[in-house]
Amino acid sequence: MKALTATIKRRTDIYLLPFLSLLFLLNSLDRSNVGNAETAGFTHHAGLAPEDLNDAVSAFFVAFVVLQPVGAALGKRVGVGRWVGGVMVGWGILTGLNAFVQSRAQLIGLRACIGALEAGFYPATVFYLSLFYTRYEFAQRLGMFYGQYAVAGAFGGLISYFVFKLFPSDPESDIRTPPAQQPEHEGWYNYQILFLLEAGLTIIVAFTAFFWLPTGPKNAWWLKTPAERAWAERRVLIDRAQAENVLEEEEEGEELLAENESDNEGAKRRQRRGTNGDGKAIIGGEPGLNKQDITDAITDWRVWWLLVCNITSSVPGIAFSIFLPLVVKGFGFSTLHANLLTVPPFLCGACSLWCTTYLSDRSRLRFKYILYGLTLSLSSLALLVLLPLTALTPRYFSLCLLLSGTYIASPLTVAWLSNNMETPGKRAVVLGINGWGNAAGVLASWIFRPEWAPGYERSFGWTMGSVGVAWVGYALFWAAIRGGNGRRRRMGLVLVGE
């Protein structure tokens, strides 16, 4: 079985994980490209105020957050291949329409519609990914997937640099001139070319998703034999069942039956989980979503506690995915160099995330590495607040350190939640609720106001406060889990993962 498992993992790593990562890269690129466009005078040339961009970002995340659970449920019901392909075509078209915005209402309306279409992408694809990997294979793969959020920032900076270099529009000084006093512009602005180029990439790849993504392991076209497909599904279900039956200090399992739980209730719970009374997996496809799954999800206190932690820890990651080009431009760099200089911080974030998720899977610990990332972020934000604006090199180095810690908390939180939810249906709903962590985008749009440019000291201060709240929340949750595990150890029950 080891050889068969190795073959399944290798082929899934080759054919599924990179493609899903590409989809998420394009998802993140279309979400954040307004920041790159703004360095080239997007709102100015469209006849808008700089504050309109912040309001549009806020509208995007309001729609994005509110519709996350709905999108996750629809993705599970419709099927990830059809769902992801369809919504990607939709938001790709709307991204292209950003090039023709001429009013505040158009910009806010477009960004809200893009947010609504993107809402179900991340939770649906994360749930889908969890069907192919066991618990301690999952975080590392999720890190590779989520790392595309940072890679998209670097890729967006590179694309913007080359587009703005190949298609120069107006000199930097023209951006500060009122539109009415400028001569009529002939041809396309370079930010319009940027929107259309990235929209075209999304639409082309989206059509591939319809044919590339199977409904699950039992239909995976890259697994060549029925035995491979059957074992690909069975091994994941068995791994989920073992969460109830293995006593291991770092195991991310669920509790055993409570003493007052009847055999009938336990049987129903095992049926929803996908196991029989002996802990063996029931093969035959993923169970559908039912009312009990929804009830279990919304009454689980852990989900809501970690949601607050996720929101407050995600502020810097979401903020810099959009506003980092403007922050770097505030250092005094030109539009071209500001976009190019966003590449190293984002690459630092991606590499740090990949290393951390690898270590997390190896050690079977989550919260230790979450607190490490948040501590690094807090230290970097303190430097950005305290360093003078003239200290360009130390401030830029602090940005690299900041992004190295920024992206760690969210995917490890998702990994912990995914590994500790009893049933696939509950797992899908919980991941949708956890997607409300993107409410951090609304906070980011309020924090990184244009009137606080170019230094953004107040923005960094508010961000540091948000990350500090997250650090305390995760530390208290970890302490509660460790305390509960101590009691379970004495009672001989399965431990909850740490």
C-alpha cells in the first residue's frame, strides 16, 4: 500500500495541486490589481477621488464575506469543476470592465460584483483539496495553495512593471494635474491594458477548469486504474476515522463518544462522518450537506473564536495585497520601481509560508507556528512605526519581514479546522464561515486611507493593534486546547490537535 499511496500522492501533486494553485493565483491577482493600477493614476484618469478606491475595496470585501458560506455550499452542491470555472469566467469579464470605469458608482458596483463571484472560490477549493489528502499531508499542500496569494502579489508587481514600461502613459507629474487641465489623451492608458491582460488570462484558464477538475478522487483522471482511484478515496476516509480511535499527543482528532451519548447517537454521528462502528471508512462518495451539519457548525464555539482571530490576523496580508504598491511608492519611488520592488516582500511571504507549513505537518503542531508568524509580524510593524521616513532601507527590510510572518496564520487555522470537523458537510460549512475572515479587507480599506500617505504610520499602528489582538486570541485558544488535552489524557480520550 505504501507504493500505491506514494503513486497517488505524486500524481495528485503533479496534476491537481499546481492547477488549483494557478486558479488561486489568478483569483488573488484579479482581487488586488486595483492597487497596481492606482500607482499609474487609475482613479485620477477615471475622474475619481482616491478615497473612491478604498470604498470600492470595502464594497468588494463586504460582498465577498457575506456570500462566503453560500458560495461554499453551492460549490459543494454544483461540483467544484463547474462552479469554479463558471464564477471565474464571470469575474474575469468584470475585471476587464474595470478598464472602462468612469464613475464612482461603476467602480463600487463592479468591485462588489467581483467580490460576490469570488466569494465561493476559496472555501470550495479548500474543501475540494481536503478530499484528496490526509490530515498531515493537508497543511503543506494548503500552504503551497495559499502561498499563491503572496506569489500573486509578486507576479502582479512584475506584470505591472512590464506593462507600464512597454506602454508608458503620462509622466509622473501629469498624475498630479487635474484631469480638466490635461490635454486629451490618445489611445489606452497603461492601467487599462493591465486590467484587460489579467482578465484575459483568467477567462482562458477558467474554461480549462471545466474539463480538468473531477468530482472527487474516485473520478480523478490522472489515476490510471480503478484500484488507485478506490484507494485514493478510501485512505482519506480511513484517516478521518482514525481521528476518533488514535490516542496521540499531537493528534488533531475529535473526542470519543461522551459517556452519556447513546449507541444510536454515536452510530448516527459515525454515519455522518463516513465510518462504521469499527472505525472503517464507508466508501461510496462524499455525503451530502444536511441540516445537522449546519447546526453542528454554527453551534461550535471553536469556529467563532478562531474566526475573530482569523479576521484580526489577516489585516496585514489583505491590506498589502492591495496597498503595498502604494506604500512602496510612498517611499519616493517611481511607478515602475514601486511595482518592481513589491516582488521581494511577497516572495519572502510565500517562501516563509511554505517552510512553516512543511514544519507544521512534520511536527503535527499548528498554533506554535501561528504564534511565530504573528510575533514576526508584530516586531516588523513596530519597526515601521518607529523608524523615521528617511530610513528607506530599514523600512523596506521591515516590509519583507512583515510579509514573512503575515501569511502563516490563515492556512494553518484552516488546516486545524478542516482536520477537526466530524463530517464532510460540517467541514464545508465551517470553511465557509471561516471565509468571513476576509472581513479583514473591510478593515484594511479603512486603515490604509490615502490621507495617511505617504508614510502610513497611523495605518501601521492600527495594523499592529489588530495583529496584537490576534496573538492574544490564538494564545488563549492554544492554552484552552492544551488544558482540554490534559484532561482527555487523564480520561483516556482522544486529544484535539494543537
